[in-house]
Amino acid sequence: MDPNARGAEAYRPDGPEPPVTIREDLMEAAVQEIAWARRGACRAADPDLFFPLAPSPQQEARAKAICAGCQVLADCRAYALRAGEPDGIWGGLTPEERRRLRFPEGWRRGARGAGVA
């Protein structure tokens, strides 16, 4: 067998598809998780509005106004909360608003005293 021909033999367009790798599976899962984003109202807006270097109340209000009429608001918000998105306006929420929803005030106090005798 000619060692230079091995690469040519390994790929056969008429043969079976190569096995899917774990990395490809993860990429496909990630793409599917945010497939809703293609329908987001923010797609037509300037990304700097949602991810500003220096957020201001006016900028947040403008971004939230776009989110308010968005058909995928609930999907966007759920994704941002689940993924722990640290930056930007997602689902009409600022990073601080998302943190408050994920970690309500007092959430640590309950864990410290629970089950400790």
C-alpha cells in the first residue's frame, strides 16, 4: 500500500459519512440552543446598543424598548438566565437585573444555616 495514498483512501464521497465527533455534537447543540436569536428584533439594531462600553439609562431604555416588542423575548431571557450571560441587555434585562433574578437577596443565608448542627 502506498503511504501517500492513505489520505485519498480515507475520504470516499460515495462511502459512509464519517462519525460525528463530540465537538461537532456540542457545536450543534449550541447552535440549536440559540436558534431563536435569528428571529430577534435586535438583529436589525446596532450591537453597541445592547453591549455598550459605558451603559447609560438612556441606552438601556432604548435597548429595552426594542426587546419589549420582540417575538423571542421569553426565549432570549431564559437563555441569558440559564447561561449566566454577564454582559449586555438580554431579554430586556440588564446584567444586574439578571443577577437579581438568578440570585435573590438572601439566597446564601439559607444555605449557611441549613443542616448545620
